[in-house]
Amino acid sequence: MDYDYKFGNKAYKYFGDMGIEFKKFKIIAPEQEQDIQPGKEYLMETLPIFDNPNYKGSGKLKNKVAIITGADSGLGRAAAVAFVKEGAKVVIPYLNEDKDANFTKEYLEKLGGECLLIKGDIQDKSFSKQIVKETLDRFGKINILVNNAGVQYQSDTLECISDEQFDKTMKVNVYGMFYLTKEVLPYLHSGDSIINLTSVTTFYGEPQLIDYVTTKGAIVGFTRALARNLALKNIRVNAIAPGFYWTPLQPACWVKEKIPSLGADAAMARGAMPYELAPTFVFLASDDSSYVTGQVLHNNGGQVMG
């Protein structure tokens, strides 16, 4: 359903400064907030749609083993569903979202898939070792790594960002990716794939997410450098730069008044649901992208082009 929506003065001025006029756009969710990071899906008003019932797998990931960090909810959950439909076994490292994680596991098992949950903090280097050990103990191999877990905090100015917040954002979004990729790499072989999550915010410079944008920019550099480093081993490394998708990270970050307008500045004038990103994960994980490495795929509804 389309809604007529009037921005408050601050929001209207912000979007107006970008030279964009909005008349109609699709509201994904009503105003809401969570005071926890990275957020819990079961608490959200208007639950995200993470599975497209019309998506039918064709064995593209048959017998593959995929680690997807933070796949208890959000984009990671959508990726896990699509991977299982394509025949993969899935390992989900998650922080503390037990209810979301157990729901995801049960959902994947109802689809006929296998799922291993591993609880811990990706900031901790030893947790990466635990993830790899438990994955190998259960499934014997690793073929796909999706570095999806992350945090983001809304901060109006650079001065508002505490040293503690900056440190945490770096450690979760960058250090966690580095630690786990380094532990997984010895077990990857020709044809295997690494997928990193960056963000559209890196490409237009979201002014209220300075520390988050910094980490997502680092992920782009990491992806490109590692892709060249591993190219002759035929291990592909790519990134996805999502626009606004309705996930727990959004109400856990933004003030509630901003929630209804998120995604409105995209050319398609709407945000998206997680299931809409799932096929991109499958593409980068499968042989469909056998000649694709070092790339950033932009799934943002036209918010950033080129």
C-alpha cells in the first residue's frame, strides 16, 4: 500500500538539501525503537519478510557448508533460508539473540536443512577459532563465509561518538570479519567464496553514521585486496552494499521518528525486505559468479548509482 507522508521539518530539510522531492513512497514500518544492539527481530513491529515462497532452489549450493555471522535475524536469516533451499548446510554464529536464533534454526530444519548455532561475541578472537572448530567437527568442511554481523549507532556529530562506541563499532564490524576470515581461509579451496557486507552509506557518506561508514569503507578495501590476493587460488571475495532493508539493526539504531522515512531517498522510493537480497547472496556463493571477484554489488533501489 502507498501512503502520503509528510516529513517533519528536520527530515524534509535534510532530504531537500539533496535536491530530491518526495510525494509518495512505501512505508516499511511504523515508528519504533530498541535500546539494544544489534537488535532483536521478534520485538519488531511489522516483522521483516525473510522468505520468498516463490523462490525454488535448484541445487546450486548442494553439499556446501556456509558460515553466516549474525544470521539469527535480518539479512543473514534471509541468506540462510535461500542457502538451505539451494542445498547448503548452515552455521550461524550469533551474539545473544537466543529466541531469534532458535526460531531461525527451526525454520531451516522445517525446510529440510541442517543448521548449527554457535553463541558468542565476534569481537573475541578466540570465538572465531571456536566457530571453525565446531563447524569442522559437525560438517567436516567450509565452503562459504558470509561476514554479515555488525552494529551501527546514530550520532549527529563526530563529537557525539565516544571512544568506546568507535572501538566497539570497529571491533564488531572490522576486527570480527578479519579474525574469522583468517581462521576460515586455510580450509577454503578452489571455487569457494567469501562474501562481506558493506553498505550503501559508504558510497554517499551518511552524516549520522560516521563510525559505521568508516568500518564499511574498510570492508570495501579489505574485499578488493583479499580478492586479488586469492584470485589465483580461485577463491572469490566479493561484497554486497545493501540500501535500506527492514532488519533489527534499524530500530536499534535510529530514533523512532526516522523509521517511516527510511528508504524514501532511493530512486524506487521505498525500503526493502530481507528476502529481496537473498538471491544476491546465492549468486555470489555459487558457481553462477565463477568469474566475479573483488566486486561490490549494489542492492539499494537506486539510492546510489554508478
